[in-house]
Amino acid sequence: MNQIPMTVRGAEMLRQELNHLKTVRRPEIIEAIAEAREHGDLKENAEYHAAREQQGFCEGRIQEIEAKLSLAQIIDITKMQNNGRVIFGATVTVLNVEEDKEVQYKIVGDDEADIKENLVSVNSPVARGLIGKELDDVVYIDTPSGTIEYEITEVEYI
């Protein structure tokens, strides 16, 4: 199986979600199923069917998280020596040459990606265009709105 790259923060967030699902959400659903059973006929009991559906979603998510964590390759960027090269986990400041505007991206795993927080997936066009490049390199990244020219102004391993 292929390993899934993940930052330390991303792995911790998945562990917290898994813990919440197992210790809080699962018991709530079991209680809802028991309560719905007390109402009688299960064939026409909407509460029972809704609770069973929630149970299915919860158990599916638990299995998904456990599988991801078992395949996780957790990369702690803070323990690496910064050589100015863009790698997984790096925080990269780039200058959009056309707009003369700086943007900072952190390259993270798929589960951690959140463009609103400038966390870009390692599989995104932006990250793929930046990985392997070095400080002061100029890169051209194809986006849905066209090709954008970026200059790498800072690479941090934080």
C-alpha cells in the first residue's frame, strides 16, 4: 500500500477526531438506537432508521481514519535542516509577479488542506509546481484562471 504523507499537526487532528468519534459520538448513537427501539415497531420507526444511518456514517469514518493513520508517513519538517528547497510541510512565501502580491502557502497532506488558511494539498497544482524548487526560483503554475508566474521569496521549515 502507498503511504500517505501527513504533517504532525494533521496526524494529531485525525487522532483527535477518531477519539471524539469513539468516545463521544459512538455512545450517543448507541443511546439513540436504544431509545428508538423502545418506541416499538422498527419497520416504521424513522428515529431508529435515522440513528442506524448515523451509526453507519460514524463507523465508516472511524474505519477511514484508522486506515489513513495506519498508512501515514508523518513528516516533522521542524526537525529537518532548511536548505531553501521547497518540500512537503514547508511554508513557502511566493510573489505573484503580475499582481505584485505576496502569498504564503503551507504544503500539507490531502486531509489537512484548507485554502482559506493557505494550507494547500501536496497534490494540488500549486504544490506540485513549487515542490523541488528553491529560494528565488521563478515558477509558472497552470490554474483554472490561466498560468500564474510566482517568484519564491521565502522557504520556512516551521
